[in-house]
Amino acid sequence: MRVVPYQEIMQEKLARQEKLLKMGAKRDADGHCFHVGEISPGCRMCFTQEPGSGIQIGTQCMCKCPYCYYDPNRLEESADSIKNKISDFFYQSLRPEQYKATTFSYQSSGETLYYINELEKIALILDNMEKQTGIHQYRFLYTNGILANKEMLIRLKENLGVHEIRFHLSASNFSKLVLKNMELAKEMGFFVTVEEPSWPHHREEIMELLPFFEKIGLKHLDMVEVQISDYNRDAIEKCYPEDKWRAYKDHFYHMYDEGLVYDIMEEVINKGYHFSVIDCSSAVERCRQCKTNQPFRPKIKSDTLKGMCAPWDYGYEELNSATEEQMKKFKDSLIKK
């Protein structure tokens, strides 16, 4: 793998995008969001900096992916640390920007479902927020899918209020168990998403699964450009020792997928598949890292966002923001408990 100039990669990407635009792909959010079909409502906040929230609990995972940018030797997060996060979230929920959050993501730097008991406590706070504000949060959860059996899925629906589950299939080497769990999740009414690193070694497996995704009614396919860190650099270079594999620096260093995500988009368009595909590239990372006080960030009603995401009634457009009376009522209700 070799590092090449940013411009070299951007020229190739833009040339491919122009071809796909003529086929029906779209470029939204001032050009930062390149996609086919309407992407997940949970992705909207990466581009708009609207009020959104989430929590990341725990560090342990049963899978060892070479592209994982977390420290592979990280220790388990202590019980005290997790308790403190839950307490901190309670107090953060009293702040206006949290109080008006329209999305919420359940995450871990390990496997999220290992920490279902702790996440159920978080969900109680979220449920109360919704009751007091009338804001209908869009909740989504990340998992490798290994633990997502029927009993777990019931807890996600009934206790966590999850709307969308994002499955990382390659973590389990595309196991049949996870594919069945994903199909079951769809049958139970979840929006099912596959979120994968755009990793050239998985080209064949992903391309072969596209008809299966269509068959089960997959909602979204998120292809994420691999971010290079101190913790995955050596592993990536072992997987891609030849000079033909390229990396470049945008906000962070990323490994170029050599057109994989655009090959997938072209196949989806040609076959008339109904799930969306997003190029979750370094451009998205750049948007996500923007500070909310930047005056040029996209506005909520910007024309460049229309039709970008699948529709979701956040209650945000009607409510716009919580009134002082609503905020006081909500705070009082939490303090009394």
C-alpha cells in the first residue's frame, strides 16, 4: 500500500461519479453525500449537524477485523466507567441540545449487544424524553449480528425502541447465522442495513450477496471507506503489500477502495435493486468532524438535502425546538424520579 496525493484519488472518484449521476445516482449535502436511493434517516445528522445523540459503551468483541481502527489490545471497560457514562448521559439529557435530539445511535467500540443490559437503562431516559417533547427519535444500533437472535431482537424492539439495525457482516466472515438473524430482523419489522468497510478483499462476497439483500428487503447498504489508524496500519499493509493499493489523506488517512463502492452502485442500478447505497467516504468523515458553530454548515431546510434520506417523522419540523415550558416539565419529571 502506498500513499498518493489527495487529488489523484479525487479525480478518479469524480470521474466515476459523473458516470453514475447519468445513471440515476445523486450528489447531495453540497456534494458531500454521494448515493443511490434514499439513505438512512440516521445518516442525516452527519451532514447537517442537527441535534442528534448516541452512546458508546464497552470495548470487547468476539471478532478481530484487520481494518478495525481501535486498539486490538484494549482492556474491558470497567463497570464503574459504564455506570458513570449512564449517569453522565442522564445529566447531558437535561441540556437543550440533547433534549431536542432527533436521532440516537447505540454503539460500542466492541460488540454493542454484549452491553444490552446497560443500554436498556439508557433507553428509559430516551423514552421519557420522547414522552415529554413529542420528538420521535430515530434510533439505530450497530452490531456484527452474531448475538442478534430472536430473543435479543425482541429486547431491541420492546426495550430499546430500535428502528434500524446496522449489521457488519464481514466481521463474522459473512456467516449464515448472521444472514439468518438479519432476515429475521427484517421479518420482525426492523429497518435492516448492512454497514461494511469498503474493503477490496470482500468484493466477491458483497457482490454475490446483492441479490440476497434484495430478496429479504434490505433497506440500506452503507459502504464505509477504511480509516487508517496506528492500530490497523500494519494489519492493512499485510493484507495489501503491493504498491497498486493506495491510501490518501483527507481529514484522516483513508484506504482507497479502488472503485468498489461505485461498482456496487452500478450493479444496484443496473439490476433495479430497491435498497440504497451510500459512499460513506472521507468526505462524510469531514462533514461529521465539522464543529456546529461553523456558519456555512447545511441548514435543516436546505435544498441540497431534499430527497437525500428516507422519510421519517421526527416531529422536528412541527416542534422545531422544545419550549421553555416543555424543558422545565421534562427536567422536573427526571429529577423527581
